[in-house]
Amino acid sequence: ITSLVRAYAGAQHAHRVLTEDVRFLEPAARARVLDKERGVVRGFASAVAVLRPDLQTADHQTHLAKPLTMLLFGMVNWMFTWMKPGGALDHEAIAPLVADLFIGGLGALRAPPSQPRTQAIVAPARRRPTPAPTPVSRKIRSQPKETSA
């Protein structure tokens, strides 16, 4: 974890490219990048599963290793949005704090009770709000359409 945090010290622009611009790659190149990302996530999730095998419920319906891994990456990936260059904490200083927080929190985490599986509810697609009509757009809409003969 500390190595990961240190590696991200100068990776803000690369992170933005990975999160926002991978979609513009040719399919084969995009697949290579996404496969690498998935491999890193699988590696961390495997480590979480070894550290806390009890976080997989007895009925094998709930697997928390990957969601916990994604929480870790959420912490690490977005530090650049709030860390100030030259601030009191740099990546070198915060790396062991992130590791202690994650590993210590992982140890303190209580496994959820087993629950019956229900059908997943898919959230509706997010749509941009329709802008309120302006006086000009109201006027344009209220004018009769011209017809051509």
C-alpha cells in the first residue's frame, strides 16, 4: 500500500488519462490497459481475502474483498484532489497512514450477517437536467412555424 501511494505521488495526469481517456484508445490497446487495471485490483483483493477470509459469507453470496479493495483505491486515486503541494503532508508522509488505516480498519471490520440474495436494483441512467426556458427560447417556441409551399 505504501508503495502504491508513493507511486501515485506524480501520477495525477496519468490517473486522469486512465479514468477519462482510455475510452479513446483502439479496442486492443484499451483492453490491455483495462486488463492491467483489473489484474492490480485482483492482486489487492486476493491479499484482502487472505487477511480476512471470514469476509466471504458462508453461503458465498457476499464477497467483500473486491469492494474493500475498491475503497482502498478510492482513497489513493483521489488524494491529489485535496493534497496541497508543499502542504503539511506529502505522499511519502501519508503512505504509512493510508496503509495503517486500511490494514487496521480491515482488522476491525465486522463481517456482515448473511442475507438472502435479492434481485439487484439498477439505478436509472443519470440525465442532465433540462435547462429552464429563457425568455428568448419561450418566444421562439411560441412563434408559428413557417410552412413552405
